Amino acid sequence: MDPLAVRPSTLQFGVSTPGGFTAGRELQDVADAAGRRPELVMAFEDFFAPPPVPAMAVVTYGGADPIVSWEPWCWTDDRSPAVMQSLRSGALDDYIYRWADEIGEWGRHAFIRLAHEFNGDWYPWTPAGGTAPPDYIAAWRHVHDIFTEKNVSNVDWIWAPSVGTGGILTDWYPGDEYVDVLGIDGYNWGTCLPSTAWLSPEQLFGAALDELRSIATDKPILVAEAGCAESGGSKADWIASFVDFLRRQPDVIGFVWFDHDKETDWRIESTPESASAMAEAMREMRLVP
């Protein structure tokens, strides 16, 4: 698929909530808080899960495009450390073929974000988990090649590192023919942890966006995970600055807000002030393309 074909005319608003694609109440709460229904909805699936086509269909019925964060590990048993090696060897091809067949037969547009945040140290598909860049690239290409073999044309692939982890991203890049959208994940942790400080959106994302552009100059960019803590500054002001910052990036097509109360309360609706700030940013986006 032509990567430019996924560029919208305005910045797209996306969200991930704990309940995933079918969490109607959670998605409605976000829409109520932001004054706008999300155009992108992201959910997480482990590698051995069945293709979530019925749930993805719910998202498209509501007018949004689904983003599947397909994670090469297992949530229910101890297979996780071996998944990347098994992927490369072809031992898990049955799962990949099933995903390709069912998503391709469904036919509606979707994104797959495979093995995200590979440059961190918290997943088994990272160097800390024993995965080196050549192994990661080989696994990514193997999965993608099966979708190509099955003529699946309704999927765009998001390659999404994390900000601020060091290393050279280009070493992990599968290649232009294997990536449709460049993703980036970043969180303003504020003073939640002893090792973190309040960062502006430009401090958080600016260098990473420049690095992505140096890897592939003609790819659209999606902030695939974003969130802001409450401690250390004004979350409401940060949200306003964040949306304004992204609107000034002509190659950024949108963002996905991580609307979870997890390590801290990342949610848009964590306070009335934060919700109001996002709603005002959404109103300004409608007034000025």
C-alpha cells in the first residue's frame, strides 16, 4: 500500500483503553471528555490470540480504524522468551497464516503495530530479552512476507520504537517496503519516579521525530502511545502544548492517547482540567485545519 494513502487531511485523534476494541463505555467516556470520537482505537493482543476480527469490526462500525498492537509473547504461559526465535524459524507460521487469512478476508482497513518499543528493556523482543536488531528485522520481515504472500492489502504496518532509550534506531528498521507508518511512543512521567523529570512535548518527542525522518523521509508518522502524569507540572497545559506541537509537524498524521490508570493515571479524564484541555484542543483542531 502507498504509505501516503494513509495521510489524513487533519491530525487524527486516537485512544487506547484497558478494555480494548469492544470497551464501549470506556470509549464513550473518552469521547465525552474530549468532545470528539476517536478516529483510531488501539488494542493489545498476544501472539497466540485468535485474530480479533469481530472486535475490530466493532471499531470500524463506530467509524474508527483499529490498530492491533501484536505482541510476540504469550500472556498465559512461559513461551514468551522463545517467541522471536520461533517466529524466525517458521515454527509459528500457522498463527501468522490464520491472522493473514482472516484479516485479509475481512477486508476493512486496519493497522498492525508489531513488536513495539523494541529499543527498550521491558519486553522479550528487546536486547534485554536476548533479541538483537538482525533477529528483530528477520522476524518482522517473516511475518510481513506471509501477509504479502496471502495478498493482504487492507493492513498498514506501524514500526514503533520508544523515545529516549538510546541506541541507533536505523539498526532496527525492517526497510521501506516492510513499513507503512513510522510510530513513536513517549510519556511525560513528570516527577512520578526519582529518575524522571517534567518534559515538554518538544523535549519528549522532538529528537525522536528527527531521527525517524532521517530513516525514512517519505513515511507518515503516528505518535502511537502518548500520556502525561499529573505530578511535576500542569497536565492540562501539557495536553494543549502537545496537540499544538503535533499540529506543527506536517508529516505526523495523529496520536493515540494511552487512556489507562496504570503506572500512574495517564487518562485524559484524570482531572476535569485535563479533560477540558483536551476538549479545547480538539475544538481548535476543527476550527483550524
